[in-house]
Amino acid sequence: MPVNKQLQIVADWEQRKEQKMATDYQLAQQNVIDNQNKLTGLEQYRVNYLKDGIRKGQLGVAARSFGQHQSFVGKIDAACEQQTKQVSNALVVAEQRKSQWLAQQRKRKAVDMLLKKQALKTQHRQDKAEQQMLDELALQKFIRNK
């Protein structure tokens, strides 16, 4: 198999690999956004729940109800904390995917550059062979004319 054909196969493979890594990175970014939206929703729910508790407290609330309210606020806080960890983890994964994608992009570009270099060498050899043939024809014509 010619070198150019082998390099083209490698270049195509590296291109597909880069596309997959770009897709993985986009999915990781979307995961970050989704997790941040969940966290924002939880935090907003917490604020609304606290406001509702304050409003009910002003109207008068039984101690048991207040205790349940505080317990639930604690659970919401724990959920917010858990979601914050999810956001942090998603950010780490997204950064890893970005690094992998950029590294693969550099690999693909290196293979592309090598492929172009091989194509230039091939073209140069063909140009040289064509020039030699033209020189030979011109020499033969010159010799015949003399």
C-alpha cells in the first residue's frame, strides 16, 4: 500500500477520533450547564421556601411545624451541597474532555501536515520527471533538426 494511502487512512481515523472527542466535550459542557441549572433551581426553591416559612412564622406557627420546616431546609441545604459537588465534578470532566479534544486536534493536524508534505514530495517528483522528459524531447528535436 502506498505511503500516501496509508497516511490518508490514518488521517481519516484521526479526524473521526477528533470529531468524537469534540462531541464528548460538547456533551460534558452541556452536563455542566444542566447541573448548574439544577443547582440554581434548588437554590431558588430554598429561598422561596424560606420566604414562605418567614411568612407563616409571622402568622404564627406551632413549634412542631417550625421544627419540620427547619429540618426540610436542612435537607434542601444538603441537596444544594450535593449539587454543588456535581457541578464541580462536571466542570473537571469538561476540562478533561477539552484537553483530550485539543490534544487529538494537534495529532490530527500533525498527520495532515505530514500528508501534505508527502503530497508535495510526490508532486515535486512528478514535476521533475516531467521536466526531464520535456528536456529529453527538446534535446531529441534539436538533434534531429541539425
